[in-house]
Amino acid sequence: MAEPRTNPLGQPIGDPVPDKFPRPVPPRSPMRGRFCTVVPLDPASHAPGLFRAFAEDTEGRNWTYLPYGPFHSESGFSDWLESSCGGTDPLFHTLLDSAGNPVGMASYLRIDPASGVIEVGHIHFSPLLQRRPEATETMYLMMRRVFDELGYRRYEWKCDALNAPSRRAAERLGFQFEGVFRQATHYKGRNRDTAWYAIIDKDWPRIRDAFEAWLSPDNFDATGQQIRPLMARPDP
């Protein structure tokens, strides 16, 4: 490891940050991929399809670690979308499959243009999206906007420390574990210790290459199954 820089007093200091701040805020424009499209959430047009997609989770398992839901009627779900998902932070997006059907949600949140830091959250992949190329491509498209388009320095993923599937997903996608904040918050009447993960800008080129290799047409067989697993890892 290289020795840290020092100031004239001999004190160690951080590396210079050449970028200009604040960075731009995420725009309300589509992110298009080969398998899917990520668009700003529109409650009026997306609520029916999202409700049907989430209803495929008949046990309600996907709602356990979200601070809201489950919703048992389309009208109740639509009312929640209208009241909670129309702002700029969180900035909610709907995930559309190749046929244009709503199959999931995700958001940018805790958007900090002055520091160049942004978080991805409120991730809710319906059973129609889980374990499919669209799910991975969605995360790639959102990362690409953050780093390549907007020039942010840090992209965060946080989840309940007991949410093992979310933690595995973060690691598969290249996020690096940074620790657990004990009793960080509470929701649904219970405690939440929060596991923190992040990708930083110096990690991104290697992770981007891994995503693009995985998403390449030659990585899928005639039935649409992956040939090589995603190997997204931050720089050592």
C-alpha cells in the first residue's frame, strides 16, 4: 500500500479530488438495455401492472424487508404509489421487461450531489423478474448512469443485516461490504441493524467490464441461460 500524502506539517491527508461539485442530479429519462428498460415511475400507468407482478409473490415474501406493504388491493397500492413515489429523493423507477410490462421497482435515494454520493434502494423485483437477465441488467443500467453519465464517486447499497438474499445480491453485483450499523433504524415494529455496501468510482471500470461481458449475447445459450456467471469484483 502506498504511503499517504502529507501536508507541510507532516500530517497524512487524502488524495486530491479533481472533479467539480456538485454533480448533476439523476434525470427523469429512460435507461435502455438489451433485455429491459428502466423508466421513471408513473403511478397512473404502472400501478396495475406492478400490482399484478407483485401478486405473483403469493406468500408476500418479498415485502418482509421493505418498510411498507404488502398491499392487498390495487387501489391501496396505487394510493401508496401516488403519495410516496412521486418525489425526487427517493427517485423511483419502474423496471419494464422486453415487452414493456412493469415487473419491478428500484430507486435512487439519499442523493448527495455535493459529495458525489448516491444510494440504490427500494429494490423490489417481482417473481417475473427474479433470476432473469433483466434483473442484472437493471442494476447495471442504474450503475452506469451514476458513474458514467453523472460522475458520482460512490454508490451505496444498504439493507437489513438479516436479509441474506439482499446481501448475496450486493456481493454478486460487485458491492464491497463495509460493516454493520447496529440499531440503525426500526420498521414494522422491529429493529434493523443495517449492513452497508458500496462501489466507488475506482472500482467501476472493472465492474463495468464484468457486467458487459456477462450481458454479451455470446454468454447466453439457445434457451436464454447464462454460460458464465457474473464475476463483478472491486479492484483489490
